[in-house]
Amino acid sequence: MSSDPNSIDVWDVFLDPQGEFSLPDFSAVTPASLIAAARSATDFARAEVEDIINDENEPTFVSTTVRFESASIPMTRISSVVSAVESNHLRPELTDAVAEVWARLSASRTAILLNVDLFHRIEQVPVTDLNPEDKRQQELTIEMFVRAGARLGEDERDQMTTIVAELTNLESSFSRALAEDTRELAVHLGEAGELAGLSEDHVAAAAQRASERGVDGYLLPLNNFTQQLVLGSLESKSTRAVVLHNSMSRGALGGAGDTRTQVADTTALRALQAKLLGYPSFSSFAIDNQTAGGPDAAADIVSSLISPANAQLAAELAAVQERYGIDDVAAEDVKYYLAKYRHDEFGIDADEVAKYFEFDTVLNEGVFRAATGLYGITFAPRTDIAGWHEDVRAVEVTDANERTLGLILIDPYSRDTKRGGAWMDQLVSSSRLTGHLPVVTLSLNLAKPGEGRPTLLSPTELKTFFHEFGHVLHGLFANSTYPSSAGTAVPRDYVEFPSQLNEMWRFHPQVLPHFALHVETGEPMPESLISALIASEKFGQGFDTIEYLAAAMLDLSWHSLEAGEHITDVLSFESEVLAASGFSGLVPPRYRTTYFGHIFASGYASGYYSYIYSEVIAAWVTEWFEDQGGLNREAGDAFREAILAPGYSVDPMTAIEKFFGTRPDVAPLLRRRGLAEPVEADETAAVPETDETPESAEAGAGSAATEPESVVESSSDSAAGTTAEGDSQLHRNNAAVAHVLQSKGIEPQIRLFDDAAPTAASAAKKVGVEVGAIANSLIFSAGGDPVLIMTSGRHRVDTDFVARAIGVDSLDRADKDLVRASTGQVIGGVAPCGHPQPIPTYVDAALKDYPVLWAAAGTPNSVIPLTYEQLLAVTGGKEITVVAEGSEG
């Protein structure tokens, strides 16, 4: 077949290459056209791969890596179309076709990424003369193949193929079952009195939904999360109990909507997948290439907030009980009484407040106005462009230079064919390679009002609207060469940062007065109500934070299973995790396991922690914007260019550090959520004897990846150097290292920093050397026994290559317990010496390139200088190479 996707007849159904925005024709979406388009896209990709492999010329970046990127574009585009249809308007006749398309796309992607001939050719691409963006694309491409399993043996690759196919089927099955139960468990009420407390519009919408289903009375559809919005308004305790019961029962009642089998099988298969790739758990694999760097770092930030959030929740419940004279509050009552307290204490009635938040006014005078004020972009409706449903609105975006920037498709209303929640997606990714303008989607689940009635937003829905538009801006501002690293194609624990940042504008004095106008009178929201609304936001944050943290902990726990573990009693496992973590039974997790679509159907497996992780950055940058005067075009343009536009074509946290001059700390997040700030540790105290430093892929002076922003303080690079063993400034691990150095005739020159230097890059920056001069101390497990590999910070260890070189069956990353037991030190501070017992050690020959090396000195905030010869002497190590020739970079 032709290698030109534009010659494929069926392709014209899905995107017109001559069209202004390369939009699919959603009216032509049928089961047959979906399947045909997927077949054409996968055939095109396979043909391109064969041509790349059979190219007799030496591989180059353009002929190999870039051509591979181009070969993947049709599959990516079909995926985006199918995702838009499946999530927004999944008509019953499309269900089987969608599942078939996902299976085909997944199988093709897996086959391509496990093609060793293609991988080896990509590995051979020279990188010396590449510009920074191209070099990063080359690195990301190789990483993608490695994480898919391209370095596995043939049998393991076959096993991986089977696992990925089954996981794809399980995800589709989970989605279908959850949609079934969510629809069937919508709360059917026969009497209007059972809805007392809901607004007139909500009651009318419930009647309309019942009519659409062909039943009498009223129907309250379920959102995708546990705490249904109506629970804050319903006055009937019995109705609240039914609503919460139905919500929490999804996926666990047996029948077609039960998801427990999918959960059990999915988590077991993901653990096996991780083991094949050399990881102890799926969370270790999934978070390895994220900003956090490892599951310990993710768990640390979740765990660190449980105590202050529980304290805040206790204070909130105590205030409720005192005001209303209640001895006991049931789970179905908590949200109701928190809302009632806001009403009585702050004068906040959500339904009355909603009358100031009319959807179109919020859209044009709030969401759009803020973006115009900060970035200079403007918006215009495109009535000639159709989406997947009649409710979809198309909006063209123009930049300050009057050039078309892209298109937004906005789908505001709930329907039976639409999944719950709110989301943004990239329907067409922008990139210089394709020349396409970005097309982004924004989907909400607002109750559609009756004919002639306004669409009103609750304070929660207002926040969600601004949040999702932050994602929209991230996608619109994409300015990358390659679509696979453009826009929102960034790590999960970073992608939520721009969206959470955009929430700041909803109550900002430069924005809110323009859209907060009473829907009936046109009067602006009174200053007293604005102040009360803002003040009331912090009441209930204990509740909100706990329900989020509980879900994040469930996610991490399910994906901490090891290969061979198959948990079939799903609800018992869930209960044990929540109880062990200290969560209140009054506050169920935001998502229970059986309807946790984020992690079992939407790509957030081991990533739900990312919301709080990203919010650390968002809260910090929010305060930065306030310092710049709010809607400051100069600040906005600079932020857009440096932070939003690059996507993943640069390392996100490197961009943050370069632009702001430091890394964010956790204090703004705690202020944002109204939680107590932790007491700062004594700055003169030794590094605590805990395992809080995150486990990692090979990074940092002491084998640690990026420390979570929640615990990073503004660094000071002043050395507090000391050499005397037993000096009161030294941690005992530093003293042990100093003792070994002295015994070898080496003067210890231990440098201490005020904060940790957990990565090779951060250590190099503090010391003022190239990253390659950082000697990483990496502990691996060889059949359960520790092996220490000293490697240059400029590259990673090829574990398969080194295992063969040193004569062991395999090398696996050591967990924190093995690191502590073998070295007496924590991950992030492992030194070359000073261990309780000698450890077999191998030293990367690449370190000879540097006259002075810097290694961790036993704690994450200390380093020592050594020559290469001194490193060999103190470790007794054998010189090896740690990457196969031609694979470095």
C-alpha cells in the first residue's frame, strides 16, 4: 500500500488534510468507518517501520527517529478521535467497534515497540550533532522502547505482548461495566418532596432525565466520584443515604456492571508487566519517569498530608456538631452539614451563589477574559464547525498577532452517552513536524436546563471550569517540533499544574467582577458575598483533602503489589489499606476501587497522586503571579513561552528551576488548602533516620531521583565543610565515610548543604561541575545480594549489559530496605564507602574523564570530592563500562 496516509480513502472521513483544522467528520463515524480507519492507520505504521528497518543507508535522526515519529501520527490521530467519541458520545452501536479499535491500536503499538530490529536501528542514530530538542526526542524515543520491553528476550517480549493485549481488553471491559452500573444506579425518586433542598432547575433536570429514560418521577444521575454534588443540598436524610449508597455500590453488586474481576486481573497483570521490565512493582515502573521519580516520593507527599488533613477534618466536624447539637454524623450527612455550616456561618447558599455564575457569562467574561488579559489571545465562535453532538460549541482562538492559534470544542452538558467528570483532550496535537494547528476539547457534565432556562454553575463547577481551561491553554500554546512531546504530553504529576494554576482567576479581583453578575438582575456579586465565598472555600478542605488522599493511597497500594499477588477480595483489600493509613470511615475515598476509572481505564494508574503533587507547584506559582500584579501581560507571555509552550521537549522541572530560579516549596499549598503548616525541623539537626528520601531510577549523587516538591526548601549552596571524625556537625554516616577516607590516606573534605541534592543535576549545580563528574552510588540486587555500581551522572546503567559483564543472572533495582541493610544509609545519600560490610563494587570507566569526582557522603545533603584513583581505592572496585557501545545518550 502507499506510505502516504492522505491517499487512504477512509482517511477523508476522519481528517481532511486540506481542512483548516484537520478535523474529523464526526457525522461519518460508524462502526465500519472506525474499524477501517484504524486498520489503515496501523497498516501505514507497519509499512513505514519495515521501510525504516530495510533502509540500507546508515541511520540518521531524520531517516530513522523522525520517520518513526511520523509513522505513528495516523494511529495517534485515530486514537484521539475514538477517545473523543468514547468519552463524550458513545452511542450503543459503537461500543463493540470502539473496543475492537483499541485492541487493534494497542496490539500494533506493542508490536512496533517490541520490534528489536527497529529499536536497534534507532539506538544507532548518532546524537553528537543534534540540537537540544532533537537530542531530547531521541532520548525519549529510546526510553519509550525500553519501557515497552524492547530490551527483553524473545520469550519475555512474547509474554509482554500477551499482557498488554489483555490489559487493553480489561480496560475496555472496566469502562463498559462502569458505564453500565453508573447508568443503572442513577437514583430514581417518585415524589418531589424527596428532592427537597435542590434548586428548581435541578428538580426540572431530574424530571427531564426520568422522561428521557421513559420512567415516571425523577432521576438523579451519578457523577463519576463518590460524593455526589446533590448531597450538599438534599434535606432528606433517607434520600442522601440512597444517593451515597448507590454511588458507592458501583462495580460491586454483581452482574454486568461488576468490575472486581477486572480490578483483580488488571493489578496482577500490571505487577507481572513491571517484573518483566525489572521493577519490583507497577508503581515503581510507572513513577520512574515521572517528576516524582519513584513511589516512595509519591507516597511521602500523600502520607505527609494525612495528619494535617485529619486534624482539619476533626475541627470541621466538631464545629458542625457544636453548631447543630449533633452527637453523631453519618457518612451521608457530612457533605450536607458542611454545606449547611457554610450557609449559616458564611452566608453561602450554593444555589443562590450559582445565580451569579451563568455559563455563557463565565465563559466569555471570566474564562476567556482572564486568558486574554494574561496572554493577549482572543476567542470567536465558529458556528460552521460541527462536533460529535449538537451541544458541542466550536471556538477559534487568535493570538496577539492576529494569527489563528487553534480551535476549542466545548461540550458542557451531561448525557447518558457521556462518561462522568470533566476533562480536556488533544484532538489534534500541534507540532512543527505536521504543521497542524491544535484542536483541544473541553468536556463538562453540567445539568442541561429546560428550554429557555440559563445554565448555572455551582462554586465547585466554576472551579472545575477554570481548571479544565488551564489544560486547554497548555494544549493551545504547544510549540514543539514533535507531536509526541507537544502540549499536555508531559508527566502525569506535572500535567495538572497548569490547570490548577488557572483556578486562581475564578475569584481574582481583576476577573470575577466581570462575570459574577446575577442572572436575573444583572447586579454584580456584592463584595460581602465575594469575601464570604472566598473565606468559606477553606472550610471543608479537611474533608476534600482526606477523600482525595484516600483515593491516591488506594491507587499507590493497588500498584505496589508484587508479581504473583492476585487480590480477588477487592473490597477487603481496600478496607485494609484505608484503615492502615488512618483514614476516617466517615469520609469514603473520592473514588472507591470499583469505580476508579482514572486508574483502571484512563491512564492514571499509579498517577492519581499527581493532583496533589502538581498542586504544590500550582500554589507556589499562583503566589508568584500575585507578586507580578495578577493579570500582567509581560509575566504571562514570559510564563507561556518558558513553561507552557515547550511541552515535554524540555524537562519540565528544569524549565521551572530555570525560569523561577528555584523549586517550589509546600507552604503555599498548605495555605491554599487552609491546612496547618508543619513545624520546621532544627536546621542544625542531623539528617533523620528515616526512609523518606525517595527511591529512584539511576539519578543523583546518592541514587535518588527528584525530591518531592512538598519537602524541597529554597536551597543554599554554602558549604559547611568539616573533616574531623566525630565533629558535632557531622551525621554518623558522614563520620563513617570520613573514617574510611582517612584510613586510605585521603583527607576527608565533606561538604554539607542546607538542603538535599538528590539528583545528579542538582548535585552538579551545587558543586559547580558538569553532571558527568557526579559519581552516582547505585545499589542493585543480584539475586537478593547487594551490588554497588559507581556510575557517571551523564548516563544510566544498562542493567542487562552489566549483568552479563559481571557474571550474574540479572540486576534489579534494590528497594529501600536492601539499601539500608547493606549500606546503613538511605537512598539519596549512599556513599561509595562507610558501609557495615564490604559490598561488591564496580566503577564506571567513564568517570576517568573527570579530574575530580563528587559522590554522596552518606546523607542526601552531603558530598565528597575524590579522584578516580581514590574512588577505586576506597571502594576496592573493579573498572567496567556500564552501557553498551553506541547506546550512551
